[in-house]
Amino acid sequence: MKILVIGASGLIGGTLFQQLIDKKEDVSGTYYLHNQENFKYLDITNYAELNNYLTKNKPQIIFLPAAQPNVDYCEEYPEISRKINVDGIKKLAKVAPPIKSKIVFFSTDYIFSGDNGPYREADNPNPINEYGRQKLEAENIIRNTLTNYLIIRTTVVYGYEKQGKNFVIKTIENLKQGKRIKVPTDQISNPTFSVDLCSATIRLIEKNKIGIYNIAGNQLITRYDFSVKIAEIFGLDKNLITPVFTSDLNQKALRPLKAGLVIDKIQNELSIEIMSPEVGLKSLKNILENKGVI
């Protein structure tokens, strides 16, 4: 099976790529924002470039974790972020059908308002920020254009990545440096270990599933409690973490507060165990120690 990971230099893409390599799959990866020597540059907003690449290589499966995920950046620069998060998806949805590629798109619980989460796959979206609106529009393009697709909704993904941009890695770095951080007590979600997310996604491909699936951690937790757990497991000073309300942070974009995802569907169909935050963080600690990062 010939596989392409668009955005293989990011957290989800990098984890996917490595797991597929470990499975001896015929996989290649591309990057857009973060240069890596073993991946090819590909701009999905450039139709000619995208069409030429996919027509030449004809991947059977296209994983699409590539995105502009910075929520406040999307709010401040919607036209720029939209080129990646929406326009690039629209172009890919035109190129994929003729070469019979299956699209696996990664979405978010930010397509919901956060008024009454956690959310199931069939719940009605109602995004409250630009990032959520863009991801929902991309979902709708895929659903209305393609028949052979997977939409994976996830939330607060953490794990090892060279850029170190995810919440857990940034929290570790700040606490190691003795910096005080403010973390909201009123944002609820189920943090997702990238290893869990990617292995479950690959299982869905192996089972030839289509449609929408939630893949997230197995425990709802506040962002503050999660950060305290990070400090405890990594042996850092939790007293440096100050609990605040989201409104105290004066962020550009609104955040869904009571969010998160119900994962009954993926667990029932695949009979898999999803890691708790504690188990996921301990697994990440082992990975970082083995890589000599900590």
C-alpha cells in the first residue's frame, strides 16, 4: 500500500510517519512550514504543484495532519490561515478522486462551542473561533466532495516533536526553566497522546473504515489539572503553575470551555484501550529519556 503523509514534520504527521515505517509500509512524507531533509517540500495551496505530485506518485492513502493550528494566529490572520486550513483542502479534494486516493483528515473538538461537551460524532458543530470555523469548513468540503474518506476529530494532542510546540512539551520547558505559567481551570477536554491517536487511525485504515471518528484520551480533565499532572510525572515544581480563568488570559480567540470528545465509537469498533493522561505522560517521559531530550 502506497501512503503519503502531508505534514510529516509536525507532531501527528511525524508520529504517523514513524509508525508506518515501523510497519514496513511504502510511505513518504512532505513538509511545508518545518524543513526536514527526509521529507519533500509540498505546498498544498498550489494546485499545479499538488496535482503534479499526486498524479505522479498516486498514493492510495493520503494522511492530512498538515494545518495552521495556532488558534490565536487564525483569529488574527484569518485570510493567511485559511489558505492552508481550507483552500488547501479544497484543492486536495479535487485532485484525490481521479487517482482514487483515500483522504484521512485530522480535525478538532474546536468545531464545537464548548457549552455542553464532551461531544459525539453526530453532535451538531457550532464553532466559536476562526480556527474551529476553518476546520469545520474543511470537514464539509471533504464530506460533500469525497466518498472515500476518514475525518479524525481529536483534542489537545501531545507527544514528542522536534518543534516542541505542543502544550506538554512547552509546559515541561517552562517549568524546567523556573518560569511561572498561568493555566486555565475552566477548560475541560481529554488530552490525547499522539502514539494512541496515530495507532488507532492506522487501525481504521486497516479495517477500511470511512466516515467520522473521535480519537482522544480516555479521561476528561481541566487544563490546569493536566499541567499539574505533567509537573508531578516529570518531577517539576507544580507551585510554578498558577490557576486562572480563561478570560484572565486575554487571548485573541475564544476557547470552548466544556469541550472534549466521546470515544465510545472507536473503542467499540476496534476494541482498543486508550491511555489515560497519567499513562500517556509516563510513556512520553520514557520516549524523551530514550531520545536524550530530558
